[in-house]
Amino acid sequence: MVSLRRQQPGLLRGTHSRPKEPTPVATTPRRKPLLAALSVALLPAGCLLGTGTAVANDGVSRPAANFSSVATPNTPIAALPPMGFNNWSRATCTPQAPLDGSSRLDYSFQQYMEDNAKGLSDAGLINAGYRTITVDDCWMYRNSSGYLHGALNWGGATDVRDTTRQPGFDYELTAYGDYLHSLGAKFGIYETSGTHTCSTATPTSPNLPNGSEYYEQNDANSLVHWGVDALKYDNCGQQEPMQVLDTRMSNDLNTAVTNANNAGRAAPNIMFNISAPAAYASGATKFAAMNWVRPLGQLWRVGPDIWNYGDGKNPWNVPLAGYNFGAYQSFDNTLELSRYQGPGNWNDADMLLIGDNGMTTAEERSQLALFSSLAAPLVISTDARKFQPSYIAAHPAEAAHLNASVAILGNAEVIAVDQDPLGAGGYRLSGGGANGDGTPAASSGIDVVVKPLADGSRSVVVLNKGPASTSYTLSLSALGFSGGCGYDVRDLWAHSTSTSTGSVPLTVASHDNAMLKITPHNGCGTVTPRGQITASRDNWGKASLCLDNYRSGTGTNNPVDLWPCSGTSNQQWQPNSDGSIQLLQTGTSNLCLTAQSGTSTGVINGQPGQWAGVAPCGSAPGNQTWTYTRDGNLKLAGTTKCLDVYGGSTTTNGTAVDLYDCGASPASVQTNQTWAVPVSTPPAS
């Protein structure tokens, strides 16, 4: 058949045979999947700082269902956060015009993806690490034999060519994958776990629905045949539970890779990006999903889609609307899930909108800094064709911004923070905050975000969310660094180094950030995590609230409550290695989070309960030692009680905090008993 692409000069493409397709599998009985057995244990007392090392579900350090030991190569899958490109946020399924002014009707979806890959390559971004080029929805159709192929029309799930529409993909995707590999890139592809993808129309008879449900092994075999390296797996159209479907595909990827290698064809393991957790807001179902996905794949979406291009909005700050929100909101949502991070296990905060999506250069710097602080996958979604030097040279009005975008994406020092082998996510020292309607404060205030690094240093992002430039003094002691030492302060944007013994003065422009790496001299001193403790929000559109010492009281058993994060000292906490959690409120030096020994009438709400408050550290043995685990529980050591937001609402200002029986892990973890706590390393379990 005739290829839909324009031939790239200097590249020879061979023909590829394909095994004979059997009869449709839709009529065969459904298989009973082998469900992954999960066992999540609480950390022992004294591991509050996360001193246990998180072990990767990368197939080597710890089993992963999609990992085949006979793969070529059989090295760990995604030991570091993946990097790459995906067309969805920028273009969705909408056919795009060629940039050279030629006829749209001759410009195919496949050529568009190849041109984006070429733009990334020519700009040096594939060499910078953005290697996995993923084509999202609308590339495919399923024939009457139950096999996926490239759709002949851009966005159409059909093998019937409509010459009034732009072309889609080749029937087989092998040559497309070969082209990506020739650039040093990897081949990523999209499918859904259900019967149909999220955006495609009813197929043209006799073709079949294009989702993977009931066809997982067929699809896994096709991906291996085409040379696919990564699978993004969506949630649309399911007829069976997500866990059943995702488990089945993970196992079938393993089988397909194993069979290919045993037959003498070298095939790599396929990285598996699972969308299941993103289907749920915080709650028992989401937290259970965050646990059961771990042994099935290497990364997972955790929230709504980042804002799609094309409606004229700057996507930096977009409150939740339907299933979309802005770049800042995506960061804010993902930050509170840092406890699930670790090598081979990555929270996917969705895509980088750096390029031609409407953000300012300052906002583009801030998105990369914030996502790197999350240890998030760095996946560009923009018109990367415009990154080609020839395009920039021919479009001087766009040149300054596009050159800045390429420089931002290629900043090796910022990328190194994201790719740090410790795999820790970030935490807020201060900031966050809520607007009057409870939505995250994205247009005022300063966020200070800290990320522990493997060499003992810390990366720090100081984000100015306000409308004007502002001055800020960063205190090293507030970050948890001990006194009496000198520290190297590396500015990761300016690529300059200074020294400090106490503070760092900064001037930060509107919507911009200072990103620093702070390293003690010659191993001097220690650093203890400290900052805000926040309750898991019960609504994606609302801000997380801080654990707050009620009215800054200093009396024994002064209660704690939830309050909008303000950066004030009565919301600053330091988890200590002995399991205590110390309040760092100005004017106090020895108050710790304390569980009352019995029930009493609550100061805040007048209700009976076992309330949490503060008391002199060491004054209440057995009631001041807490353990913190990946489930987010702060459990009173030696008991079955968890720190609990009274009444269940975690986004209501002034809600009291008590002790209550812990919801059972992994299936019944409660939103009002899960907390984001500053830690040095990801919790191991």
C-alpha cells in the first residue's frame, strides 16, 4: 500500500511482515485475570522522616507485572521519571495544517507526529532527555479480525479513506516507529482499557470498537510487532473493573515481549502508564488505586487533564472546569501525593505546556521548575515543529519566545532535579493558600517548594504567584538546615553559585520563580524536613488546608484545626526521627503534636471526642509518637488510631482534628485521615 507520509530524505525504510490475523477474539470467553496481591505494611515508629528507602517497581529492584526478564534489554523500566512528548494537550484529535503552507489534504496525522519528533531532535531536546514520543487518541481503528491498525483518516476510527479529510496513519506502524528510533527517540502510543477510546466515533462496519477490552493480548502483540516502547492507557469505555483490565494488559505486555524474544526477535519491555487513579478524587477508591497500580506499571495519572489548547485562555491559572484545570492547579493537586513517588513509581501530573500554548516565558519557567520539584514525568505538549531552527529564523515575531521555550526545556540543571535518583517528590515549606471561594490561590502569594536530593542537598523553588515583582528572603534555618555551616547556593536558571551561612535574598518577577540547589560545605551540618502538613482535599477544585495550631495558643492541649495555608509559623511543623512532630511557632520552642489521653468536649466545636492538640514535647509519653506511611496516615504509635479530620470534610475552614480508628489499608483509607507531610525520602510502604 502507499505510505501516507512524505519520505524523509536519506532514510531507507524496509517492508515488514505481519503474522496472519486470526478470527475475531470478541466471541471468545472473557479470561479470569490474575489479580495482583498487594500487601502494604505500616512503617515502624521512628520512620517518620521516611528513612526507609522506597524500592522501585521497575522489574529489577522489585517485580512489575509488565516486566519480562528475557526482554532486550532487560534493564529497569523507568528508574527515573520518563521524559518525552505527547500531542494531546496541544492538538487533541484536531487535524493540523502543515507549516509550509502546502495543502492540508495531503498532510497526515503520521507526518504531523514525525514533524514534531524532528522539531524536538533539531532543537536538541531528544538529546536533552525528551525521548518518548507518544501519539495520543484517534490514530487507530480495529478491523473485523480484532486487530488494531492505523486509521486512514485523521481522527477517524475507520479503514475507509475519505479524501475530503486529512490522512491518518499507515496500516502498520512499524515504519513510523523505525523513524522515531532513527532519531534516537522512543515510540509511545495511546490506548484505553475499555471498549472505546475517549474521543473516537462509532466504527464503520464491519470494523470493531477500538479500545483494548477483550483484545489485550492481540494489542500487546501488535505493540511489540511495531516496536513500541511505552503505552499510555486511558480509562474510557470499561465494561469490567479498572483493576481487572489494567492487570490483564500488564500481564499481556509481559507475555508479548517474552514470546517475541523467545522467538528470536529482540524486543524491549514496554513502559506502562496507567490512568486509573486519575478517574477518582481523593477517597478510599483513589487511594486503593494508588496502591494496586504500583506492581502493574511505572507511572500513573493522578488528576484531571491539564487545560487543552485552543480556547484563547492562558493555561497557567485555570480553575477546575469539568475535567480540566491549569498548569498551576495540576502542580498543586499532584504535590499532596508526593508520598507515592519513588524510583520506578511516578505520579504523572500531565503535560508541559511550554512552547506555543499561551503561557508567558516566566510561567513556562515556573511550570518546569514546579514539575521538576515533583519528580514528575516531563512530557511536552506543544507544536514542536516550531522548535526547528529554520522555523524560528523565518518567524522573527515568534523567535524570542520560542528560543526561550527551547532554552527552558533544555536546562540541564533543572532537568537534573527532576531526574535525581532519590526519586523524592517535593513538599511545601510554605504557601499554597485559598481564595475566598476555597479554590487554590494561584494569583497571589509565594510558594516555597522543597525537594530532597540524593546527595543530601535540597532544591528549592520560590514561586511568585502575584501580579508584580517581589522581594523575598529565604531562610536556610527555616528550610531545616542546621546553623554553623556554610552553604553553596546554586541558581539553576542563572547558572551561578554564591555562598550563604543564613539567608538568601531574592527578587522574583510576577509568575516567575527562583530555583536553587542548596548544598552544605564539605558535608557540614544536617537538614531536617520541616514545613506545612496538609489534609488531603475532598474536592479537586478546592485548596488543601493546613494543620494549624488554633489561634496560636501555647497552653497544654491547645487544639489544632484546619485552616487556609498562610505561611505563618503556627502552621510550621518538624517531624523528628523519634516520631514526634514539633510545632515551630514563633515564641515557642518545645510544643509537639499530642493526642489527648481520653475524650473531652471540643474547644472548637463543642462535640465529644479524643482531640488532637499541642503540649510540651515529652510531657505525654505514648501520645506524641506518630508513624507516617505511603497511605498518608499519621498513626498514633502503638494504637489503631489515626489523626482524623472531624466529620470528614477536609476543605472546610476551622474543622477540628481528632483521633479516630484508622480506615483499613489498602481498600478503606479515608480522605480525612490522609496527610501530606514533609519527609526526606519517599516512604517505603
